[in-house]
Amino acid sequence: MTDVPVQRIRNFCIIAHIDHGKSTLADRLLQDTGTVAARDMQAQFLDNMELERERGITIKLQAARMEYTAADGQTYILNLIDTPGHVDFSYEVSRSLQACEGALLVVDASQGVEAQTLANVYLALENDLEIIPVLNKIDLPGADPERIKEEIEAIIGLDTSKAIDCSAKTGLGIPEILEAIVERVPPPPDRVNEQLRALIFDSYYDAYRGVIVYFRVISGQVGRKDKVLLMASKTSYELDEVGVMAPDQRQVESLHAGEVGYLSASIKAVADARVGDTITLVADPVSEPLPGYTEAKPMVFCGLFPTDADQYPDLREALNKLKLSDAALNYEPETSSAMGFGFRCGFLGLLHMEIVQERLEREYNLDLIVTAPSVIYRVNMLDGSILMVDNPATLPDPQKRESIEEPYVKLEIYTPNTFNGTLMELCQERRGEFIDMKFITTDRVTLHYEMPLAEVVTDFFDQMKSRTKGYASMEYSLIGYRRNELVRLDVLINSEKADPLTTIVHRDKAYNVGKSLVEKLKELIPRQQFKIPIQASIGSRIIASESISAIRKDVLAKCYGGDISRKKKLLKKQAKGKKRMKAMGKVDVPQEAFMAVLKLNQ
Amino acid sequence: MTGKGTRTFAYGHVANPDGERVHRHFPVVNAPRAAYLHIPFCHRRCYYCDFAVVPLGDHADGAHSASIAAYLPLLQAEIAASASPAPLSTVYIGGGTPSLLTPRQLGQLLDGLRQRFGLVPGAEITLEMDPASFDRLRLDGMLAAGINRVSLGGQSFDDGVLERLGRRHRRGHLLQAAGWLRQARASGALSSWSLDLIQGLPEQDLPHWRQQLQQALALEPPHLSVYDLIVEPGTVFERLQRRGQLPLPDPDLGADLMDLTGELLRGAGYGRYEISNYALPGHASRHNRVYWSGGGWWGFGLGATSAPYGQRQARPRTREAYAAWLQTKGASPPAGEPPFDEWLIVGLRRREGVNLHQLAEAAGLSAADRASLKRWMAPMRQRGLLLVEGQRWRLADPEGLALSNAVLRELLAWWEARQRPEQAMAEPLPAASP
């Protein structure tokens, strides 16, 4: 049993935009409190997935417990709960915020507040968190803390008179931050003597111990050998281990209300211990779980197919394993005459999709063909039934359906006002409905649109970034389904329907999309030994058509004694290049072509 | 097969693992009868060239070049150290610009070969010559030294093009040199000669190329080598291409140029006996056919590749490294069989293609393997690229030859899949009708 009085516990998180220095600050806090010795410091300690370090973003959140002796001479326990910094994972963010009483709002002293930060600040305010504004990178020449403070007051309405200037890189301001956490973040309510309620805010899969659950005890206490019930998944376990993250896992006898820790209980998959679930005791269960639990719902879908049909079992195995550590990943077998056997997978968003795809290729050594992302459509059939369609190729024929509805999001873009025009144009092109525009400072605005999710999951984010030189940021949340005039656009390669290239588009855009799609495919599909017609059609009507002319010369002009080895090597290399392609309608189609629909505007 | 000096097949009995006698073809390894000598020296390096060459400046000559004087003894030493000599029936002196050597230096090299191997009566002895590197007198001297076939590096009849290729010679040199070769042939001192041309050059179009071919035909060379330009890494052309300053004909025009070559030369009586080589009857290069028929050859000199008994061995490309190499491994050529896939890569370049049955048996392939290969290649046959006539497989002229890489890649893919028997071999889909 840790015997820390509840009054000397502080649970806090860090809210920051990507690149604003959250991980560096976290590292610095661990170092200055002596939690991690400087020599053990790996840059960005909390981001421990290889992929996270590379991308400089936090995907899976982590937690760390620090001991800090404050100016008042008392030793406090500070629990830092890390939050993922991407819109795909906003549910996880909301759960980790619920585990805290305070938050450091880290803003880059030259760049100002970004959309994602703002969304998380609002979440934090909703959770009644004490927010401590921190202006980071104060040492950089472009830093303008006074302007940024004004911005924070204007946008968020926070009092910045006690904002802390800091440089996580040089260590400036770190002592002030630690003191502020102790002084300003309230201690957790003392509910040690109530029944056990603990909130799961993260979990990951460990190959040896099963699922490791990160949790915050809200009330009561929990110890090793306790039998616990997970209320949403309705499963119970005897605990093998209870401990704290210091930051390496260290076992303790028990944890009480206000504390943050981990447990292991031979849980087989993270789906059995979902983020947001409530832990209680089997012997003395509470009647009501903690509020706010929802199951993460995939919003974006794509097909994953092995390039080499022999790798299908390996892909299935790899997805099984990933699923153990990623409760939000959904998949089911998909078969297509063009692509062979593969899986239809659901993701929280585009980043989640890319991460899974990259992990499959990197960690499991698979060569994948990935189809363009799609959303889930609601199809009202003439017979009154409702069909949810996550694969455009399976959209029923028009004579069977009454209408199609598609998911809409509320989209907020924060941008320097010089980019207003180009962004409004972009939103217009993407069927966005303008709601309003607000000046948040004299030179920054927020644009508010309602837009089909399908338009967002294409290359919207990249387009927004490139049109604004990277200055704009965005946030979106699902607001429901709306009926639209949508049609299924099919692609025929060499007169055969190419299912993975099928897409659902608005009727008014169908002709243009069809035309640019076949043009793009003509660019992306290499010429082969015969002429290849490429067509786009709606139903049986061809709306656009191109053809790739046959390649007529592919020959090694010279081959004498000394050339033979080199020529053979060259031919073998070319033959390998073919492996990255999928044969469709007897045509070798490269991976890029399956993403063609995302690249129509480039 | 071109008779002596190359690989031949014998038919006979062998015992299978069950002790039964079975009939099969197997290759008979004869001592090589072909020798390649590399003379790396050039006046300058042409913009498309990535060979092992040593540029000596525009006024260099074998008569007074210390580099050449220092190199020839190394070459002689390597020749003298060769094992298992059998008389040679072809010698090819290539480069570089071997016509930089004096008739006397060439005579000494041929003497070295005569002493070590012997030369059969009527042996084909080819010298590569640069049009601006010799005159009538020097040519006579070279022929007197024993050269009886010349390969003339003409490349183009257009001075602007020659300039852009970084060549030293001009159209005038080429016409004059060809004139001397024709006279020598008429007098019987030269048995054959060949003209090299490059097609697919920057800014080349059909009318221009037609003119080039017509000028070449007017010289009546008994043999023509017409090579597509290849932009090799490390060349001036590659740098230009990277900077977007090498306006090569697009692939379709490239194909048209190649078709035009075939058409015009066929009309003039030349047979296309290899992808890039055309000859009047009886004038195909005997030496080069050794490479394409899987035969063995000696190779001497810096950067040269030899394959006396099937396994290739490449020599270092700098003089110091070559000299050091001679001290250590010069005398021990590796032995072994060229693999099945390489026999196909080279054999299918020839008009006559390959006898698949013989090659397959020699490589130890079963009847089931041959049937599998035949099924695998069915799409290529249906597209009319590959012709199967009994045991003989060959590429259709011109479609198959023009797309030979596509056919070879399929063959290599089959061969690779067969090398990994643990993975099931998927049969390809039937071909689309083009």
C-alpha cells in the first residue's frame, strides 16, 4: 500500500499541439524531479513506440509518477498522464482528461493556439480541470509571449496573468511549473473509504503478461489478488499485479482513491479492457459505472490485400495480433475477384489507418495493397430496410435503393486570416456548408463548416496544409447523417470492373471526378504489352474514357560477354518491381493507382 | 552452335538415381576457341560511354604512348599464363580504341596468342577501329599483321550528332575510312567488316534516321550493328538527362526507329541474326555468337570478362588493380556451368532462339518442369511475342525482339519460383487478347 495522503497527490496532463514541445517538457519534468536520471534519458521518454518517435507524435498515451519536494517542504506525488495529440484519438483524450484535476496548456510562444489544442482545452474545461498556461520555446528568436497571451485570453478566455514562460529545451521555467502544479492543481477528492471505482484511461498488450491496464482510482482502493469486475465488458479477473509507473512499472500492494497506476490480470486482448470502462470489486460492486463510456467507432474504412496471395494467412495473423493492442481496429474478411483475399478494415481516422498500415508492413514484413479510404454510408432500400455500406463496391444498384445518406462532420479551421479565401474555396469544392467565421484576434480567424466526412478523409488535410504553408489547423467531429444525391462511380480497366477503385461521389461531381480519375490512372499504370482501355462508369453508362497505349519496345540493346551479369541483375530488379503490383484485368496495377482518387487535385 | 570453340551438346546414356539408364542431352565442355582482348585506351571518353577506358588525349598513338607501352606486357603476361590451350578460331580485339595500337604492337599480341594457343587456319580476327585513328598505310600494316575483320565505330554520319556524342571523328573521316575498308575487302586483304550505328539519339526523328541508314547502306558494309542508345550511370549523358537536357525520342518514336531499321536493312538483304546485329549472308560475327550461344571464351586485359568454362570472371577496371590481380588469381579461371536462366537471356537474342529441350535436360529439368514453363509462358505466346516451334523457342521478329525484356522477366520469374519449391507456383491467368 502506498501511504500517500490524498491531499499530496496531483494528477495532471499536458495539452499541446504537435510540435509545440509536449514531449520535451514531459521529459524535462521527469528529469528535474529525479524520476529519470539524466543518463537514462532517451529523447522523448513517454513516446515509447518507435513509430511515435519517428513521427514526433503521441499515439498511445502513457503515464508517469514523480515525487517532488515542493517549496513548502512537503513531498508530493505528481502523476503526469500523457494524451495523444491527434483528432483521430479524441475519445482517448477525453478519458485521460477525466483522470486528471489539472492540465498544463502548452502553447508555442511564437506560433500561438492551434485547432487541436483548442478542442482539447474545451474538453478540459468541460471536465473542470484547472488549466495552467505555459508558453514554451520562449528562448527562440521569434517568441512573442505577450501577443500569444492575448491570443489565449481572446480565444479561450483564460486568465494569463499567471502564465509561465518556459523553455523545455533549456530548462527555463521548469521549477515554476512544478510549483504551480502543486499550488494550483487541486488534490483529488478524498474518497478512499467509498466503494472501488477506477477509470481505465489506457491499456496496451504485453506479450508475456497480457493486457496492461492504466487506470485512475476515483474512489475506494484496489490491491493485488483483488477480484475485479470490468463493468462495460462484463468480465472479471483476479489481479496479478498492481503498481505505479515511476516511470518504469513498480509493483505496490494497493492503490487508493486519487492515485494512478497499472494492473495486469492475464487479460487476453485490449478489447476486453477498453478505455473508459469502470473497474469495481466483484465482492462489493458499485451500482453505477463512471459516466462517459463509449465504444470507439471506426469512421474510415479501406481494403487491405497482400500483394502476394501467399501472405494472406500472415496478414490475418498480424491483424489478430494488432487487435490485441488496438481496440479501435476493426476488420473482416473481404474477397474481390480483382484483388483476391484480403480484409475490410475500419479505423478511427486517416492517421490511425496509416499507422496500422505502416505497422503491418514494418513490424510484420507484409507487402500490402491498400485501397482508398471510404466512410460508412446509410442506404435506405426501397423495401424499407436500412443497409450500412462501408465498401463502395457493395453499394446496391440504384433501382433497389430509395436514398443514400452520408456522415457529416462539424469542421473548424484555425488560420491566419490571409488564407481565408483559399480555405473557403477548398471547403466549397469539398461540398462544405459555411456556418460562420470568427475573428479570434486581429489576424487569426476560425472557419466553421459542415462537410461530408467523405470529403475530409480524402486529401483535405494535406490540401489545407499546403494552401496555408502549414499554418492552418483543423478539428472535426461527427454530427450525423444527411441525405445526398450520391452515385456509385465504377472504374473498368481493360473492360473489367476494378472493385477496389469504385468510389461513391455526389452526382454533380461525378463527371469531373470520373474524368480526372481515368486521367490519373493513365498516368499511374505503367504501359504494358497491349493497349489498355480505362473507363469510368455510372451503372452501365461510360462517363469518361482514356486508354494506355501498348509499350512497343523494351529491350537490352547490347549484350556481350561482360554485360551478361549486369543485364541479368537489371532484369531481376525489374521483375521484383512487378511484385508491388496487383494484376487486374490482366493489367499490372501499382499500389499508387489504388490511391488515385485521393490525388485528383494535384 | 557455331562449331569449334563453343559449347556443344552430346546425346548419350546416364544412370538415374534408381540405376536405370536414361537418354539425355548433356553439354560437352570444350576448351574455349574464342579470345577477347581489351585495349582500354581512347583519345577521349565519349559522352555515352561507361566502359573501362583510359583517355590519353586527341594526339595519342601507340607508337609513343608510355601508358600503352606499360600495358601491353601485362596483357601478354596474362595470355602466356593461360591454361589448357586449344587453337583459337576467333579473336576479338576491342576497347577502348584498339586502333591506337601500331601494326607492330598488334602483331606482337597476335604472336602471343599464336604461341600460347595457336590460331586455326581461317580464324576470324576482328579489330575495333575508330574512323579518325588510321590511314590507308596503317590499315595495310594491321591487315599484314593478321587482322582480317574490322568493326568500324561510325555511330553517325551527322557532324552535329558526332559532336554531341563527344566523338573525335567527323563524317569525312567515316566516309574515308569506309572507303579504305571497301578497297581492302575488294583486294581480298580484309574478309569482312562491320559498321556500328547508334539509334535513338537526342532529337532523332524518322527522316533523319532514314538518312543515316541510307548513307550506311551506300557503303555496303557486310555487317551492321545498330544499338539503341543506353544512358548508363556515371556518363555525361546521364548527367544531362538528370538536368533534363537530353531530349531523347519518346518510347513510341524509339520503337518506330527500331522498326525502320529492321525494315530498311531487311530490304537491303541483311538478316537480323541478333537483336542489334544484321549481316549479309555469311558475314555474321563468329566471335560474338559465342557469347550468345553459351560458349566459353578467354578474356584478357583490364576490365575484360572471361568465361572459359562457363563461369564468368571480371577483371579489375584500373591498371594498378589489374596488375595486382594478375599476380594473384590470373592463372586460375573458375569452373562451372552457366545457369539455365543465363542461357535463355543470351540465347533468345538470336534469330534461331534456343533448343529448349536440350537446355532443360542439361539443366536437369524434368518433363513436368518443361510443361510448367510452357504453361507459364502461354500469355507471351498468345501475344505473339514468343514462338514455340517443336523444341525450339524463339522471339518473333520484330515484336518479340523489341519486347524481349518482358519475355525474359517472365522466364526469370518462373526460374526463381522453381528455385523456391516450398512456395506453391501459381499459374498465371490466360492472356488477354491484345
